[in-house]
Amino acid sequence: MSGKQIQHWPAWYFGPGGQSAVFHRIEDVPVGWASEPEKVVEPDAAPPPDGPDAWAGHTVESIIHSLRKFGEPIRAYDSPRKMFERAVAIGALPGYGKSDTK
């Protein structure tokens, strides 16, 4: 036996969020769906869009929390973008600002 998995169609496939469906050919199966429920990979949540409640994938609350850890004052009139830029400038957000490597 060559180790090739035999697939009979139509077949049940399972998707994220407990979804399941019968498909008649492999080309119809959505990306991320699997033949066994245990093998389904749940997609990561999409980052929040830029706007009044978030900036660059960070929520306003997470930006404020990062600024407070560095002792920065929070001003009510600052936009999420301004707070994000200030957090980046002082290195309060992981992955932004000065690098630790030499």
C-alpha cells in the first residue's frame, strides 16, 4: 500500500465554529475545513479596523493600558492615532519602537 488516503465522495467536512457540510468534490471544500473535526484550525480574529475605537490593530483600551504602564498621561481629546504614535515613540507597544537587538 502506498499510504495514499482514499476519499469517497460525497464526503462530510468540518469547518470553524462547529460548521459541517457535505461536499461532492475536493474543489468545493473551503480553505481551513477538514475531514475530521479535531483537525479544523480556527482562524485568528481579524484585528479591529482603524477608527474611533482602534488604530493599527490595537484597541484604544490596549493603547491606553500600554501608555499608563509607562506613566504617560491620557488626554481625553487624543485620537487613537495620536495615542498609538505616542506609544510607539516611547516603546510602549511590543513590536514597535527601538529594537532590543544589537
